[in-house]
Amino acid sequence: MEDAAQRLSAWLDGLKHFDLPDWESLPELDLYMDQVILLLTRYLSPLERYGEDKAITASIINNYVRMKVVPPPVKKRYSRVHLAYLVIICTLKQSLSISCIQRMLPEDHREEAVRALYTDFVQQYRASVRFLCSLPLQAGRLTLDGSASLPLAEGGRLITTTAILSTLSKSLTEFLLQAEAPAEDGEDDD
């Protein structure tokens, strides 16, 4: 248990010291692909999956453009709008499919719409980090309000618990993103 608690504590400490950039911190000048990759790597390195390939490459970005998840660059240059989309996508793609993420993004690629989305995303990210870091770990249990708790002791329980929470969170997100199914033809509304 101590090893799991120590690892959890170290991870939470790292999370407290990591932050996504505000809209105003994104470069105002348009960037070339190699500059975008360097910047995104710096922004998102704490979120990388351990032991996996690079999270962002030129071919990945080109695929997002081809799939119309990200607007195409202008004269091979990427703006704040592109960076905002890519930060959101790279943050969420660890747990959601690209099609789910695409449904969360505005079809309107104007800077005002993307800025509003990105600003809200960063605020929600920060609030989620604060919430997660505020959960008390006491005597091998993750406890909420003194009554609800999750046992984390004994070997792989922490890993199992976080895997289940991840699965449930993903399932809830996909459920919320579903368009309401239209009523079948011939069904009565009452």
C-alpha cells in the first residue's frame, strides 16, 4: 500500500505543478509544423503515456487536418486556433476516440468561437485537477465527505480503481455526446 500511496502522491504532486497554457500564452505568430510539434511537446509532456510513442507528430497533425478535426493550415502555418484545437485533442485523446473529441469541438473555426471553447476547456481542466488533488487519501482509502470511500490498499487495487473510474468516465462522456435517437417511424409519442 505504501508504494501505491507514494506513487499516487508523487503523481498528484506532479499534476499540481503542471498546467495548460491560457489562450493569451499561445503564440500570436503563426508557426510551422516543426515549431508546433516542439511547442505541443513542451505543453503536454506531463500527460504523455509512459513507454509509448510520441503523442504528437507531423503525420498525426496531418491526419487531424485530413479528417477535418482541425482546420487546414494557411500557407503551411498554424495559428492559435490550430494550437488550441491540438492541445484539446492531445489532452483528451488518451481516453476518448477522435470521433468523440470531434463532437466536442465547434464546427465554427473562427477565432472567437475557438477562444471561448479553449478558455472554458482550460478552466474545466484546472477545476478537475483541483478536485482530484483535493481528494483525501487516508489509511489506504480515497475518502469523500467522510462516508463514501474507495479502498486502495492491497497490491493492484489502486490500479484497478483508477482503470474503472477511467472506463466509467469515458462511458459517461460518450453517453452525453450521443445525439438523441429519433423516434422510430410509426411509434406513438404518448
